[in-house]
Amino acid sequence: MIKRIVPDVIGDQEPVTVPSTLSTLDVARLLKEHRIGAIPVIDDDKLVGIVSERDLVSKVVAADKQPNEVLVSDVMTPNPQTVAPDEDVLTALASMQNGRFRHLPVMDGTRLVGIVSIRDVYDAVRSALEEAVLERDAFIATH
């Protein structure tokens, strides 16, 4: 069975989002609180970027900047690549691999419906492989 981003991978998640004017300190706290690795950036109901743990570490902490003084707009990846809800996990995986990122916003037209992580994709691929092995074993047992 081909796994789709929605509903097979992210289900009906309610994504956490932030405005570009938020401080990176507040973003770090949200990442910790929600135990997530990236947050879509929304301004005027439009996806304008994504900010990740990696952005905070490389562009704030390692640059010796004060997180309470640096805004999301200063460190986010603008206009991130996205994936549609009906895309399959292999398409999402290829996008992540080609773009060298670990989080991909899921957009239904102009509406953000979630975010898929490399861990989500890995779990879906592993699940699909396990199903395929079970189907193969059942086929072999009956023939």
C-alpha cells in the first residue's frame, strides 16, 4: 500500500505556527514545549518560512547572538518547499533528501495542514515495508 502524507503520515494534526516577528527565544521555548524540531512561519495567513532547531543553533547560538533580540524573520528559511497532502511518502522523502532538510510543510492549496518530519517519513516507510513482508509471507504460505 502506498502511504500518503495525509492521512497515513500526519493524520489530522494541528500545526504549531509562529509569526516572523516573534523572538527566537520564544521559538526555542515552543520547540521544547511541543517536542518538535521545526515550526512554520505564518504572516497574514500565508506561509512565509520555516524555522528549525538547526536554524537557532547555527544562526543564533553559534553566532553568539542574544535569542531574545533576534527575530524569526532573521533566521527562518523563507518560502520553504512544501508537499501536498495527497503526495506519497517517497515524494516527500525525495524532496527532503534533495533539499537537505528534515521538515516539510504540508499545504492544501494555500492552507497549512501540518508539517511532516523525516522521522514521520521513516516510520511510514518502515511500516509499508513491514506490511509488504507480511503480505509476501502470507502469499508464500498459501502457495
